[in-house]
Amino acid sequence: MRTVADAHILISGGAGFIGSHLVERLARTNRVRVFDTLRRDALRPAGLHEHPNVELVVADVLDRAAVDQAIADCDLVVHMASIAGVDTVIKHPVDTMRISLLGSANMIEAAVATGRCRRFIDFSTSEVFGRFAYHVTEFDTTTLGAVGEARWTYAVAKLATEHLAMTYHRQYGFPAVSIRPFNIYGPRQVGEGAVHHFIMRALRNEPLQIHNDGAQIRSWCYIDDIIEAVELVLADERAVGHALNIGSPRSTVTIFNLAREIVRLAGSSSQIQHIAWNHPDVGLRIPSVEKARSLLGWTAKVDLEEGLCRTIDWYRKK
């Protein structure tokens, strides 16, 4: 697999769940600057801020001067900073849109201004496909929810940042790529997330709570697989100018069956509780990842049971 080496990389939102794993991988052969408010921090508990190749800058992507300073000497940029998690998005829709829209504009414009950025990865979301997405490709029409419904502010803002990154690519030749992750899970997940919630409660033999009947269908992608995809995108020029779905269609399951599987694998006595959820939800979300396979040779390698076992083992030890 092609990898990057001897580069200076900026990762905004790099203290988060996915970001911390990316820092861990890239710091082996590169200098990595993490730019984060530490609203969610998986970096310091893992000790990664003390790595000799890692520099932590505590700052906000809404602060253009801080962004300019942090990005000035970087060759590669991975822009992950955003509000994440459905519950948090619903509570903070204004922050969600401001950080995505204005923060992404700051990051892109600053990277363009340096004249040295040779890859800019904009982290988008599978939410851009709306409530029902079956084997969706990057060429399928994106679907946005009703105006004023807080759930969809995240998807609207992320789709706008994709368009912004791609217009800079088309007009100025800016080496931008958009990645659309589909339900990433694994060790060090912080904040919300079904797998994190279920494992934590299962290990304490507490009831697992699922929304409504739990018939919502998701494809789950283990953290190592998306990190490998990001590495490929950073190293391979063929990715430039593309949006890429990153997920694992074969690891598809209902939320109810995901909860049951985690209870089984954890050897837990937890019961499953159904709770009412009156907000809009996604009923079906399964990606097509054929474009990533044909363009970069990437496919997810870790099956759901193996990934869950690794994750349960990590949480149990912690």
C-alpha cells in the first residue's frame, strides 16, 4: 500500500476518535500538527500528544489567524473539525453550521494561500444521502431534509463544504478530495455512537437502549479500514478531485441485531430497551464503495464480528 513519509501534515479535529487514530498512524513517518479545541479528546488519554512527531495546537477553525499560522508550513491537510453526533447536532445546530461552513472556508482558503498544499482532504458524511440510502454511489443524488429540522443541519453544512472544496479544485486546480465515512467504530471512540454506547453498557451489564424498534439498518466500518483509506488518498494523486464513499457494505445489520451481537460477544447479561425517538432518523444506509476500490484499490478488510471483538476487548481493558 502506498503511504506518505517525511511530510508535514495538519489534522484539524485530530484529537477526536478518527483523528487520533490517524495521528497515531501518520506520526510514524511524518510530522503531524493537531489543530483542535479538545471538545472531544481521544488524543491525550492515548498519550499521543507526547509523541516526538506530534504537535498539539489548541485552537478553533473559526479563528482565521490561528488557522493561517498552523497551516503555513504544511504539505498535507486533513480537515475533520466539526460538531459530531446526532444528539449534539440537534442541541447545537448553529454551532454545527458555523463550524462546518465558516471553519471549512477558513481551512481551504488558508491552504490555497500557502501555495504548497499538495493534498486537502475534506471529511464529509454519509448523512448527505438522507434517510434511505441503499448501495449509494458518489454519483447518486444527495438528499437534504426539511429546512429548520436541526437533524439535517450537519448534512447540509457538510454537503456545502464538499461543493466548496470541489469548486476550488475546478477553478484553481486545488488538490482537494472529499471523504464520506459510513458509521465508523472502534477503540477510543468518544462521545456518541451506537457501538460505543452498547459496549460500555454491556460491559456493565446495564440495559442497552435503542431508538424505537431498532429496525434501522447501518453498515459498520472498523477504524483501521478508514485510516488505510485516508493514507491512500494522501499518497495517491488519482484521488484528487473526487468524493469517495468509505464504508463496509458487508458489515450491515439492524441496530437491534447490533445490540444483540454486542451483548453476545461481550458475554453480557444486559437487556435491550426500546425508547421512543421522535426526531427524524435514517432508516437505511448502505454504501457502494466500488469507486474507492477501482480508483485506489481500497476495500474494507475487517468484518463486523472481528471489529466488535477488538473494540470490546479494548474497552474491557480500559
